[in-house]
Amino acid sequence: MTLTLWQRLDKTGRNLAPFAVTVMLALIGLVPVPAPAYGPVAPFLTAIAIYYWAIHRPDLMRPGTAFLIGLLQDLLTGGPLGVNALVLVLIHWTVMNQRRVLMASSFGMMWVGFVLVMLGVACVQWLAFSALNATVLPFNPALFQALLTVAMFPAVAWILIRVHRAFLQG
Amino acid sequence: MKPRTSGSVVRLAAPLRALAQRFSFLLLVLASIALMMVGKIDALSVDNARARVTDAFAPILDAISRPAATAAHVVESAVEVRNAFEENQRLKAENARLLQWRQAALRLEAENTSLRSLLKATPEPPSTYITARVIAAPGSSFLRTLVVTAGRRDGVRKGQAAIAGAGLVGRVVEVGEWSARVLLLTDINARVPVVLESSRQRAVMAGDNSDQTKLLYLPPDAAIQVGERVVTSGHGGQFPPGLAVGVVSSVGERGVRVQPNVDLARVEHLQLVDFNMPGAETEPSHETK
């Protein structure tokens, strides 16, 4: 069956949804929130998005895409280049290795899986920043950030499920 | 014949694709690490790339930061209405005190001018201020920076001081066409030469990603009091001397900690200040990030 131009455009647009939503989350993560002690522990929203899309639509969220989004985040946050890119690629890779388990499991198990992923992320971030600054940085902020991200997971996943259903099904 | 070839291509393609996928993962990890190296070695071009990308996204960040700021205002004003009476009393008392200070300041200014004219001292060049709105603050455990809506076309230059209300906030580290990035005092890469106001003890104030900063290179026998004001010393030529920075909050085994005057989590607008310092034309060397 050949698609008309409009159908193809529509399909491409829909297929861009995971990428667009993840970029949007990266930008929302940059909004200054005037609350004390929020900045250091602000949830790592793109990690949730990469985790979700890598499980459900790995064809639309390739490792290269994850890398590019991480790179964009690195450029916008003003941090050392490559750290977020590395973290997001690692999340993608972990999910791809365990995808069969994660696909078959319930939402609760997906959440538990995300806890483990975020602990790994906190370690990688801490290691990378410590190495790049050539000092041993305190680990706690990274841990709290991971915990807050885990706590935010259901809310963000709910939005992602909405987007998934609205644009990519039927 | 044709279907068979395409079938074998498919059969061949599956493992190839798996191989490519595995390889791409490795490649991407290596690329990330290479980027970290590049950032360390060639910080200047990375800064330029960053300024370009920040510029490109500045309008979007500007737009999405507005509703957040409005919501915060609504919450804050609700809290303020509750405390309006006490706040009013306090402000009246403070205003009376400040009026006295104003008289003192005017008298001192007059005295200063007359003494300067006696000494034929060269007047300090006038400062120019650029006010900018904060549009982005990365939510990260290891970074303390802000992005503001003023750039090269507004006269922002690398190394300028950023102040807000009661004191120094940080300095400009990266300038785009219409956006700029400010490294906050609390960032682990921030270093400010300071002097303690009453003991005249010189030190370098360094951030460590926490809410307070610490003082480096103090002599071990320095007598430092909690509550002492910390101001810029002007060494290094980046900032003029005497700019308020913070207050010593604790002196102990973990070193001397300083509480910045400005609540860095709540900065909404800040002023980038060009002090027209002699020697400021040559860009001060920045520590690599």
C-alpha cells in the first residue's frame, strides 16, 4: 500500500513525538524554580523519557537520538560536554538488554527497574563530574536527585503514556 | 528469483543489524568520552558552541520560564499578604534607620569628593549596568549556573560581574548574541578574591556546589568572627574592590564558610555590571571547566 504525501507527513510527525517530548522535557528541566534547595535535586526528566521510549518504542528512540538529546542537555545546562549524553546512552543500552523482561512486567516492576537504573545514573554522574573536576565531590546530591526522579516517575510516565496513546496508536 | 534474494538479504541483515547496534552503543560511549576530553582541552570552542545553542533555545526558555515565575509570584504574594502587618511595622522601623544612614552616606560622599579634589585622585570610571532576566537554571547536582536574557548586543562581555540586590551573584562565563551564562559563586569552579571587611584578611572564596561557599588560603591563625562581612578584594582585576559578597556563617574544623548575601535559588533578575576596570579589555584568563 502506498501512502499519499499527507499520510507520510502525518506518520513522520507522529514518529517524531518521542523525540519532541523528550526535548521538551529537557527544556522544562531548565526552568528556574524559585524554591530553596530545589536546583540541586531537580528531577532528571529526560532519563524517564529515554527509559520509557526505549522500552516501548525503541524504533523511534534510537541510541543515537538519546545521545543527541543528552548532548543538547549538556550544551544547555553549561556542564561538561558528554556527561548527559553518556548517561542517556547507558540508560538506553541497559533497557535494550533487559527489554524483554521490562516489556512483560507490570508498571510496578517497570518502576523498580527505573530505581536501579537511576542508582546507576547517580553513580555514573558522580564519577564523571568527580573525574572532570579532579576532586571527590559529595555523592548525596546525586543520590537525592535520583530519588526525586524516581518519585516523579509515575507522573511523567503518565504523560508519556498519554502522548504514546494519542500519537502513536491506531 | 527476486523474492529469494530479498529473503536472504533479510536473513543476513538481522545479525548485521544486531552487530551494528552493539557497535553503535560502543561508538556512542566513546564519542561521549571523547567529547569530555574535547571540553577539557579546547574549552573556548566548546564555550562558543554552547553559546550558539543557548542563543537558539533562549526564546523558548524565555517563554516557558514565564509561567513558572508567575506561579511562584502568586504563591509568594499569598504568603506575603498574611504577613503584611508585621512586614509593614518592620519596614517602617528599617526605613527610619535607613534615613539616618542616608544622611551619613551623603555627608561621607561630600567629604570624599572634597578630599579627592585635594588629593587630585583620578575618579573611578563610571559603571554601566545591564539588567537581565534569568530564564534557565540547570537542575543538576553538580552545576550552579544561570542563563540570562542579555548578550553581546546588549553589551555583555565575558568576565563581567553579576549582582542582584544585596550583593555579588557570580560572573559571566559565556556570551551569546542575546543570552549569557553566569557562573554562580557556589559553583565548584567559581573563585573570587575576597577580603574580610574588619580584619582585612585576604582570601579566595570558592564554591563547592553547596549553598554556602568556603574561604581558601587563610592563614591558620587568622582570627575570624562569625558574622564578619566578606567583600571582593579587587585582586586579579575581575571585580572592583568592596563589592558585598556575603557573611561568615561558621568557623570550624570544616573551614570558614560564607553565606552569600543573595539567595541564589531565588534570583529572578540580575544586573551585569561593566565596571570599566583598567585592564579589563584583555579578557581575564578563565579556569577551564
